[in-house]
Amino acid sequence: MVSELGATAQAEGAQEALYAYWAGLGMQGRLPARADLRPSEMKSFLPMLSLTDVRTQDRFSFRLAGTGLYQVFGTEVTGRSLGEVYVGSAAEYWRRELSGIVVDRRPAIGVHSLGWRGAAHLSVLWMRLPLASNGQDVDMILGYDALLGGDRAANRFSGIRAA
């Protein structure tokens, strides 16, 4: 349990650092754009980062998924649509969460069980940050995921939206 708590605290610290980086890119009420991101300034996050293209308010596809995300998805997801990666209630969960980010133009965090891929003992502590080429309309979402083990992590949050 101590190692699980340490992993959770480490993941939360990484989320806070990435959020601070993202928030520092926005100017005068405008959302940061993909072009504002500098991979050289985000090296420690890269394996667990994803970029999701917003096709419409409720259609999404993975533009990029870091190498560390293979352990989350169990396969390469770059270039695949949300519906090709997730099925059933997991697909609906992510469609709802991502659509909320597009509409609200605000970050979101939560924990989601990997039960959809047969690993209910594992969860993902996730954060999604909106990006907008024009500063207003969300056209891409920056994601950060941390894999957590144990039942305790699965019950910690459930799709909590950032205030």
C-alpha cells in the first residue's frame, strides 16, 4: 500500500507540473495551441502524453500516444479513433469526458478503471487539457495518464471535472 500511495502522489505531482506548464502557455484568456507546446520542455512527460484530435464535438481520434501508454491500452493507438480503441461503457465514458472539455473549454481530471480491457485491478489517473489553434475553439486535447494498481486507486475519483 505504501508504494501505491507513493505512485499516486508521484502521478499527481506530474499532473500538477504539466498543468502549470499548460496554464503558462495561455495568454489573456486564450487557450494554448498545439503549436505552443515545446517537447523539449516536456521531456519527462512524453512517454505518458497523448494528443487527441477533435473531429466534431463528440468524435475524436488519437493523433499521438507516448510509448508509455502501450501499457495502458495494450496496443498502439496512434491514428485510431476513440471507437476503435474503446468499446461499450468505456467508449461512452471517454466520449462524455472529452466532449465536456470541448464544450467547457476547461481541463478535466479523473480516474478510470481498466476493466474494459480485462484489468479491473488497474486504473488510470488521467488529466486532459484543451488546446485551440485559434485560442477559443478546442481542436485538440493534450492528455497525461498514469497507471495505478489496486482497488484503492479505482475508487479515489470518478470522472471529476476541474473547478
